[in-house]
Amino acid sequence: MILSRRTLLACLAASGAGLPAAAQSGPEPQMVPVELVEDALAQPSAVRLGHRHGDVIMIEYFDYNCPWCRRSAADLPELLKAEPDLTYVLMNFAVLGVPSVTATKAALAYLQVYGPERYLPLHLALFRLKGAVDGERALKEIERLGGDAKRIEDVGNTDRTTQWMKDSFKIGDSLGFTATPSFLVGTEAYVGGMTLAQKREAIARARG
């Protein structure tokens, strides 16, 4: 399942270079069914960071060509340090065109070959790149990190990798995610960019 043209255009608009209006005050939380949260967490493409069994789980749906996702990635090390009891989950959500799709194929192949323990350095490296990020550039970063580019390319072109991407689209669409980044914090969804302070507020809210 792929996103509709209307949904894709909404993603493109919300992920523009400027500051999304919602991000100035933070997106409004919306309750989502716990079953959808469980479905998201059950995806094999979900990369868990931070506390293994955190008291709060925060899931980020992101695209490697989304400017606000880049800002979110830059905040991630500080967030993990400030919230040691948080489980943070990365979910590839390649909605911003062909370059994003090919970059995501490489990233998901890297995850399959090298495991979630080695994923964060690649994630941060891809967001440090200037300009469009595509599969070719992702493979160069993978090589720089010591990965086998040929093996990654082969795994990226498998049906398994494609299915992972389709499953991510399906669940993201069910959650109503029409922008990147979008977040799940507990059973609340936040559509649009969030600052580090806004993320911590959402985490505190989930703790009650």
C-alpha cells in the first residue's frame, strides 16, 4: 500500500524548509487505538533505542529528506541522555519521493545486515548530509561506516525490504500521519515537527 497523492502532497507541504506553523507551539496530541501502537512496535523495521523496557515509548516516523526530521535527529542524542527511562523507536517512512525510497532501502538493508545496535550512527550520518539523500549517497555513508555496500544493495532490492516499507506506509496511513516527522508517545499521536522541549513535554504528559 502506498500513500495517496493527496497524502503525499500533504507530507511534502508539511516537511518544507520553513518552520511548520504547528511546530511553533507544538502539534496537538490525538488519541490513537492502542492496537495501532502495538502494530507499529511489532514491525521488524522498528529500531529501538534508549532504555530496553522504558516507562514511555516514543515512536518517530521520519523521512531522510525531511528538514524537520533532520532537526529531530540532531536532538536525539541529547534527548536520550536527558530521558534515560525512555524507549525511542525509529520508523522509516519514505514519503518524499524516489530519493527517499532508495535511501530507505539502503537503510533498511543496513538494519537487516548489521542489526539495530549499529543503526544510530548511520541514521545520524544520513541526516548530516547536505542536499537530497538517495540510495547512492546512503551507500557511500554505509561504506564509510565499514559496511559492505554490495551486500547492502542486494538486500535492499529484496522483497522483504519492499514489504517492510509497505507495512510502514500502511500503519502510518492508518494512524493519520500526513506529515514527517510524526510521533507516537504512548497512545497519543503528534503530526508535525517538535522541538526537544516539546518532546520532553509530551513524554512527561505520557507519564501522567
